[in-house]
Amino acid sequence: MLFNSLHFLAFFPIVIIAYFIIPQKFRWILLLIASYYFYMCWKVDYIILILISTLIDYMCSNKMSKIKSKEKRKKWLYLSLISNLGILFGFKYFNFFSENIQLLFNQYNVLYEIPFFNALLPVGISFYTFQTLSYTIDVYNNKTQAQKHLGVFAVYVSFFPQLVAGPIERSNHLLPQFFEKHDFSYSRVKSGLQKMLWGFYKKIVIADNLAILVDGVFNNVDNYSGITLIVATIFFTFQIYCDFSGYSDIAIGSARVMGFELRENFKRPYFSKSIQEFWQRWHITLSSWFKDYLYVPLGGNRVIKWKWYYNILITFLLSGLWHGANWTFIIWGALHGSYLILAIIFKIQKDAISQKINSYSPTLNKFLDVSITFILVAFTWIFFRANNLNDATYVINNLTFDLSEYSSLGMQFRGIGLQLNDVLKCVLLIFLLIAFSTYERSGNVWMKLQRKSKWIRWAIYYFLIYGLLFLAPHSTINNFIYFQF
Amino acid sequence: MILKDLKKLIIKLCILITPILIWILILVQVDPFNYFNSSNILSQETEHQTARKLNSLLYNSLWFKNNPTPNIIIGDSRIKRLPIDEIKKISGDNYFILHSNAAKLNEIIDLFWLSSKYSNLENVILGVNFNLFNQYAYSNRVNEVEQMFKNPLMYIFNGNVLEVTIKAIISHFSEVNIPNISRNIMLKRELNGKSFKDKEIWWQYNLSTVAKNQYSRYKYPKDLIIRLKEVKKYCLENNINLTLLNVPHHKEFRQQVIDFNLTEEENKFKQEIKKIGTVIDYDFPNTITNCRGCFTDPIHTNDSISLLMVKEIFNDSMVIGKKL
């Protein structure tokens, strides 16, 4: 089920009403049924994968909790890791690896046929797999208690607001909340609905409008050149942010309506002054997962320099691969890893330049840092969005332009079926997003608005709701980009 | 406490929803595009001045859905002027002109499939010119119309419908026609501040800007040929007479095809459409294309030439035009 569908518009109020009507001790049953239904609306059969994952992790964690010796607990940890990662590998990576092995064999004229696994990629598999993995690893490390209540544990694995695209929750944060009694509270419900409203606006109005141009260009890159490719890349930079942070806001908001607090996933990432800071603000729950369960166990930065670089690179390569079984994602991850390594190598020089500019104008220094980080990140999105490596290479090779191309811009947009007015609408929406994010810098926007007159607040509500109704591109209902991961 | 909170929330949600409900009520009453086909508040003249002018595709598609005919002419603004009454007088058949301003060939094909859903077609004329036969000439508006047919909410909450409804209400009560401001501003900018109502300026704009838009980037449209072949197959299977009409352009516009080195491509285009159905061609050097007075601008013929074409086509007595 998509958040941006009429189906969800009916589903959500029914669940909320039922949730507050039934007694606390039975609420987990409602949440479990609702979550499984939510997932089965996409494909009924694949609920079995969630069930397998739930049962194995429940069993392994409970077995581990009964064994004191860490060495003896290992076999249960391995069982959980192998089964979860095995399912993930089978559905997501098997074809990618077999294709590449086959290509390699073909290079050496070795004829070797590897069977093709013809199955749909289960939505959100990477998200719930990582969530359950963190749980079993935490139980193994005695950082969390094994959950005895199978039903509640099943809700933790499949909790519908964050099931298919996160935020990836940690057991010690989310699990205890299922045992808390959540009464109906006006202020909390309002806060949740406000968060959802802005999330829907970001997804349906901003991201989906930007997607028309982005998809038109990136699905036929060789029809376009120079400035159009630059515009499409910048638009995608904002599209993916609005799409994914929009989803996170809807997830956090809908959970909040019921009384659950999920972790924030985005903190104005495009205002980051460095790539390192960007990763503390972008998809926070995934980057902290990789940090805690891969980077730190590998040794983190408490090792010799070369090993440190290796740890960074391997973390980001795997982060790229997590996003999708395609070389474009791997290069995207490699680029981010390389940026971070280069930032460490040239830290002294960079600091010296920054200091000089800072003494002249701190604002200029900050502006330059933010702009450079934005450009570096936008560049990596080319790989993320391109359908294959050839397309990405074509885009990069054709990014240069001269000003005379400006006159053909309208013509190239018409080729996608867009008028210049449509593009201007997108630019205005981007400015609106930047204005919102700037306002957000000094604290929660909705809390600040609470102190304004009710006329302003209601004007904003109407602006967002009517924007949702009248500015959404109706010809298609777009999936969330991160569903594919 | 909980009940008080709940009451507060319900009241506020009602306040939020009320304007939406009022809007739905107004739209169902005014219904400028006749989506619900139950309102008679607006005169046809007002509908033409507002809805059809601003979104001819939606207006005409809905009109056809509500009043389907077995005979149809599909195309862009160039076929809009074909006199429908004269066609009926000559052929004895009711035709409907399903036109959309600035329609692309892929949309004309989409409109064919859309119309085939609502009518058992017998005679179909597609307005197909070379300047539409280009991979880069693409738009996807028919899809939105089809979605709207399926889902009334998409009609109710459409920006275009909102704009037209407001204009129609103002027009209805005050007899003031609100111009399409955004289009006018855009045209004014493209015409360097000059008025597009000046025929000479508009003529030159078509030759310089419109022709450049259409011809400076060209790619042979493989997909369109495949789709036209599907139309041909469907017509053969269902005994539908399919005609492709190539309307004339003034010679100065035709010169642009030569200037952009597309003469060979144009010949190829005519060869290709010959394989699809009967082609009636007016777009070659002839007495119409040589006559400036026959056009309102380089690509739109005036009413008398449109009438002349209709007489030739429907009396099956080609004098200026030729069958390919």
C-alpha cells in the first residue's frame, strides 16, 4: 500500500480509530493485522518472508538469551545472519552477481550458464532485514533483552508506518513503546498530522512534479545535453530528498498519531558544510546502522591510517550496494567514501583555506562550504539516478554548456511534454522547500508556528492542503524511490 | 479530557474539510467541462470561451464521451477550423472534431484509442503533418484525461478545472472574459513585448520560433510508426475507414523544412504514412501554399480554405489536394 493512495486515506483513519478504542493489551494484535495487511496489499505471498525473518530472529534471540557464553551464542547469531542475509541476497543480489560472474567468464571465453532467479524484489526487504539484524546483534552483544512476546516482536519487525522504507528502528528504542499505554492526546495527534501533511506535500507536490522532468531526461539521456542535464541533476537532488524525507515524515507522523516516536531520518542535509556532516544529516538511521554494525566493528578510526581509509571505503561501498544491485549504486557509495577519505587527507590544507576565508567573511566561508558540499553530493546523484553506467557517463560527459544553449532550453523541455511554466513551478517549489528548511534551522517549524496567530497557521494549513489537491501531477501515482531498496 | 480532545480534533478537521466540500458542490453545479453531464448553468458560449479555450483536450474529450459519434476527425488546432456543418451537408454523416491545441502525434494516437472506447467508429480522419512526426515532439496529456475519466477526484482537484471554473463563474455573472494571463505573458516575452494580435508579428514569430522549435531537433520517430501501424491494424479488423490528412502550410513555413535539411525526412514521412491509410495531402507546393491570404498564420488556413478542403475531401473530387 502506498502512503500517497486513496487506499491509505481510508486505511489510516480506520486503524487509528480502532487503535484508540481497543484496550492496550490487545493493541499489538490490531497493529500486527494492520501491518501485515499493509504489506500484503503489495504482494500477498511475500508476507512469508517477513514471517520467516520474524520467527528465526525470535528463536535465535531467545536461544541466545539463555546462553551465557558469548562463544556458544555465536551459532545462533550466525543462523540469524545467514538466514536474513541469505533471503536478502537471493532476492536482491543473486542475479546481479550471477550476471557479473557470467560476464567475467565470457571475457575468458568460458561458457557458463548461471540460472536467473526470476522473482520480484520484495519491497522494503533491505529495511526490515537491517532492523531485525540490529536486534539479533544487540541481543548477542547483551545490549538489549530478547523479546519474549512473539506477537509484539512480530509488530516490531513489521510496524506498518516504517516497514517498507524506514526509519530503521533499534529494538531498545521501539520495542518498549509497544508496551506503553498511549491515550488519545490532541496535541500529539495534531503534531503527527502536521508532520504527515508536510511529508505528503514534499512527496506529492514537490518530488512528483520534479520527477516529470527528471524521468523524462534520465530515461532518454542521449536526447539531451548541457543545461538540461544540469537542471535534471539539480531537480533530482531535490526530488530524492523530498521523496525520501517525505516518506520518513509521513512514517514518523503516522506513528506519532498513535503515540509512537520514531527516530528522525533527515536534518536539513543540503545545509551540510562537509560530506561528513552530510552523512550525519542524511538517512540518519541507515548511516548510524552502518556505523554501529560495520564501521566500528571493523575498527573505525582507531586503527592505522590505511586501515581507516579501508574501513570508510568498505562501509560506503556496502552502503551503495544496500541501495541496489547495480554498479551505479556501488560507484555512488565509492564516491562518497572517496570524498570522506580525501577530506581526511587534505584536512590541514582545507582548514587553512577555510580559516583565511573565515577571517574575511564567516558567512562567505559557510556559503562556500555548503555550496561545495551540495555540488559534490549532486554529482553523486547522477550515478544514483542513471539507469546504467553508460547513461551516467553520458550525463557527466555532457554536463558542460555554453550560454547560447539557454535559448534551446524551452525546446528541450517541450520534448518531455513540459512548458516553461511547469519548470518555473518546480523552481518555485524548490525555493519553498529551501525557505521551509531555513525556517526550520532554529527549531521545529510547527512549534514556532504555534506561537503565531491562528490566521497564519490556518493559512499555512490551507496552502498545504490545497497545494496537495491542486498542484499534484495527477497523471501518475509515483512510487516512493526508496521502496525499491 | 480524552473526549474533549477528540471533540476539538473533529471540529478542527471539519473546519479544514468544509472549504473542500463547498468546492465540490460548486464544481458539480458549474461543471464547465460537463464531466458530470448534469449541469446547465453555463451557456455553451461561456463553456467555449472558458473551458474549451483553456483546455480543448479535456473539453472535447468529455464532449465526445458524452455525445459519441461513429465519425471523427482527430488532430491539433489546424483541423479545428474544418466546418462541421458543411461536412454533414456533403457527407450526410455526423462528424465530431476531437482536437487539442498543440496536440502531438502520440497524443492524436492516444485520442484515437480513447475515442474507440466510447464509439463504434466507422470513419476516422487523423490530422498528421510532418512537424508532428518527430521523436522530440512529445506530450502526455491524454493519459491525464483518461485518469480523470476513471476517477472524478482527479477532475474535482485539477488546477486547470479550478482556473476554468473561477473564470466561468466570473464570465457567467459579469460577462467579462478573463484572458489566459500566463499564456499571454509568455507569448509577450517570446515576442519581445510586441502584441501577438498583430498578424505580421505573429506570422514572423511562427516562422522563427515555432518552426525552430519543431525542426531544429529532429529524430526519426520509430515508436510513432509502430503505434500508427497498430491503429491501422485495428481499423482493418473493425472495418473503419482511416484517412490521414496532411493540411497545407504556407510556403515560407515549408521553406523551414528545406532550411533545416529535412526535405528527405519529409519525403520519408509521406512514404511511411502512405502505408498506414489513405493520405490526403495538401502540404506540397500548390496554389494554397503559395497564397499568403489563405492563412491566418503560416500553419493555419483561413475559413474559406478550410471549406474548400472539406468540399474536395468529402465530395471526393481532389483538385488542389492529392491522394497519396
